Amino acid sequence: MQLSLLVILPFVTALAILCCRGLKQVRTVAALGAALQLLISLALLQHFWQQRASGNTAPMLFEYTTPWYAPLHINYHIGIDGISLSMILLTAFVVLAGVLVSWKMERLNKEYFFLLTLLSVGAYGFFISLDLFTLFFFLELAVIPKFMLIGIWGSGKKEYSAMKLALMLMMGSALVLVALLGIYFHTHSFDMMAVMMPPETQKIFFPFAFVGFGVFSALFPFHTWVPDGHSSAPTAASMFLAGISMKLGGYGCLRVATILMPEAAHYYSWIIILLSAIAILYGAFATMMQTDLKYINAYSSVSHCGFVLLGIGMLTRTAITGAVMQMVSHGLMTALFFACIGMIYDRTHTRQVAQLGGLLKVMPFISTIFVLAGLCSLGLPGLSGFAAEVTVFMGSWTNTDAFYRICTIVACASIVVTAVYILRAVGKVIMGPVSNPQFTTLTDASWNEKLAVGLLMIGILVIGVTPFLLTDLIHYGG
């Protein structure tokens, strides 16, 4: 199957959007393009399983390579395994949900949907790349739409938030570039399937790669762009930032830093685990102090992404499987949470918890989904958050070293804090009497909003009820 369709289709869709006239045409083209991306991703999943069932045990399937710049050995080299396919499916679900949530966007709608679609080009290209230069190109391509979406369509301190996000991610990109150039000059290749470096060289460039990608994934203490960026972004952009963009960092930490430099990963693992445990606990306690719904979800994302880096740092098969599961679970869950927050804000014109209350009476559908997103966040069994976090904990506990187990216990303890802030927020926002008489006339979710959250809930429930479907897929990632 031609993997390039995952890049070509959204790119063509973005160009088609620029040729549209009127909101109706723009959103129709954007929705059709996003729906086709999801169908192609599902077809890719089926074809992937067929190849594995037929006995194809190649590390990467559907590989394709062609030279970009032969003198420097830069190639357009693509392929997928179970890990990258999981990320592709996540991207497809969040992209379509984001388009549907933005259905009534009227201000500069053509440019808005163009940037949303362009963001998906960078994400798909990043996840299928097997050439380090190509991977870096798509990573940078995904940064531009984030900056513009926040700066133009954002709210609050949008200019400050957009600039802070851009500067922080540029710093991360600079560190990644140093690592990639170091790998190239020591191996004379950007090919991820051929890179082999001695342990001492790995120890030099591993910190650049891991910290660089870690900035994208809210690695402590480089997480400060996350709350501001998420809180100022429009709803769909928040869904993309937390659901997809932060996963670029986690995927890069695993695929580039850890897999390409395994000896260095073991050498620095204790630092990764320490920073991850701090992020998990700090993010949870910081969330308790927030009064804005978007800030609550943003700081909780810092905590939840800490589980991703914790699983990677533990370097056991089960823990890494849990880390990938957490990336998928958090992508779906946080996109769902931001979608619900956006729906509430569009109707009540506030995100302040103290100003909300009794919404279950007037918006039962939105309130129900809001509760389910919260329960997934706190790790309720039957939802994806539980399956992912338990897998990380089980994989982490297999390390018998006392330091590793203490960090695992600290990470587990954060679940209690998570339950406190989630249940408190849910209780104040949707329970009790209606806090504002004007809220009694509010409308519930429209058809497009129901379809958007329905797609995300399907993914959450499938992973929560049948986690083996995802774990089996991930195991084919090596």
C-alpha cells in the first residue's frame, strides 16, 4: 500500500480548501479529506495485519525510498511498524474530530481549515519517516500551523502564548538537529534502519535527541509552553496540540533517541525516570490549583505525558508498550476533553469552574461526555486510561532496583491526586443547581459535535475493553 497517500491526500485537501468559496464548501472539503484519511488509515491497518498473518516479519512494512539529495545521502524513505501505525490511527481520529468540532468556524474559515489540514501533513509524514532528515522536515512543518492557529484564532494572551510555543519548540528542534547532525557525521547516513554508533558516541548525542524531542512532549522542566499554548488555542487546535503534536515528541524520544541509541538510553535512564516522576506528580498537584477548565486539562497533560516518558525510561518491553498505549490513550482522551470544554465555552462564554454549575440539567449529552473524559483521565477500568497506565506500572515494577520502584510508587500515587481534581471539577461544572439563569436556555450538542466526540469515545472504549488489540499491534513495532 502506498504510504505516501497519507501525506499527499491532506496536502491536496489543503490546496483544495484554498480554492473553495464560502464556509459550506470549505468545511465540506475539509471533512471529506479528513474522512478519507481515516478510511485510508483503517485500510492500512487491515493490510498490515494481512501482511503479518501471511508471515511477513520484516521490521518495517510498505517501505519505499527515493533520493532527495544524493550527495548528502538524504532520501525520502518511509515505512511503518505497529508503533507508527498506532500513531497514524490516532492522528486520523483526532483530525476528523477536530474538523467536525470546528464546523461553525466563520472567521477566516478558509485559512483556518487550511492550517488544520496542513498540520496533519506534518504529523503523518513524521510518523512514516525512516530517514532522519525527512523526519526532521515534517517535524518542523507541523510547528508552523500551531503558531498561526494560536496567534490568529486564539483567545486571552494569544500572541504571548503563540510566541512562547514557537520559541520553546524551536529550542527543542535545535537540540534535535544537533543530535541528527551528530548521527550523520559519525555514520554518514540519515537512514534510521542503518544507524549504528559506538556507546561513547551515543552518550554524547542521546541527551540532545531526548531532550529536544522531550520539549515537544512536555518533559520537565521544559513543559511551560503547554498550559499557555493549550489555554489560548482554539478548540480544534487544542485537540491537535495535545492529541497529536505532543505525541511527536514521545514518538521521537522512543524511535530516534531510545531505539537508535540503546546503550546511552540505559546509561541515562535514571535521569529520564526521575524527571518523568517529577512531571507526573508536579503536573497532578499543579492541576489542583487551576480554576480554568483548559488549564486543568493542560496541566493534567503534563502529568499524563510523564507516564509516556516514564515507560520509555524504564526500557522494559511491557513499560514501552504501556508508553505507546498511553500516547494513544492520552491523545484520544485529551482531544475529547478539549472538545467538551470548547462546547461548554461556546455556549456559556466562560471556562471558569466557579462560574459554572448544573450543566447536566441543560446539556445532558455534553455533560455525560465530559464525565466520561474525566473518568478516563483518572484511570477508570474499562476506559483506555486504565489499560495504558496499568501497563506502564507493571512494566516499571519489573525493575527490581529500589530507585526505579520508588519512582513507580510516586507515579502511582498521582492517581489519587488526579481523582481529586477530576471529580471536583466534574462536580462543580455539571452537578447541583444551574448557577446562572441564562444557562437554562442553552442548547445541547449538535450533530457534528456528537459525531466528533463519538469517534473519540469509540477509540477510548475499544482500547479500554479490548486492550490486546492495541498491544498486539504495538508488539509488531519491535
